[in-house]
Amino acid sequence: MKSILFVLALAACGGSKAAAPGGGGAPVPPASQCDLTARHMTDAIFKWKEPPPTSQDNVFSVLRAHCNDDKWTQDAMDCFQKVTDEQSSAPCAEKLTKDQLEKVMGDMYKKFDEKKQGMPANAPGGGAPDAEGADPCEGGE
């Protein structure tokens, strides 16, 4: 269950066009909903008690890619954009299909520092552990 909780946390920012940095120039396009969702979740995840053993850039890129590629629903993105802690992410994870959740978690685990996690480098299929009974804290909360 904890692996499900890890995946989701996002904060929504404005969507209006702003001037490009450095004055003048073309307006900057508004961020996509997946960008907003991935940024919020990344920020939230790294404020949790035990953030993942990887960089914020890795977490953001995995979340954004899967949100876009796996076509997360607006309902799921809206939920993730309100996450503040691990517990509040659980209902959002349930808004993803089993396939969507397995894909994002599988790629997330590939980004983890395997030495810190004690995870074997050759985990079968590189996928996420079975959500049922998975305990990324290994009993230490």
C-alpha cells in the first residue's frame, strides 16, 4: 500500500501566459495539466517523512511522462494536485488503472538508488512490487 502512496503528490500553479525571462520575447506557454500534476507530486513527495532515494528531477520526469503517455484522467490529475501527504495520495492512486499504476511505479523503482533501498539490480521485469503487501519502509515507519 505504501508504494501506491509514494506515487502521487502534485500542486497546481497558474495557467496564464507570462513574458519570457530576460524581458521581451515570446510569451511562455502555460504548463500542461500533467506538468502541474507532476510538479506538485514531486514537491509533496520530497516533503514526506521518507522521500525516495533519487533526485527530484527523476521523480518529476517519470510522473510527467506517465501522466502524458498513459493518459491519466483529469479526475486523477485533479486529485494528485491536492495531495499534501502520503495518506492523502491513496485515493488518487485508486483513480489510476492497475496498468497505469504498475507502469509509473515500475519506472520509479528503476530510478531509485538500489544500494539505499536494498533492492536487487535485476528485479524481475523492473516492475513495481506487488501493491498488496509491499512495504517500501520494510516495517520501519
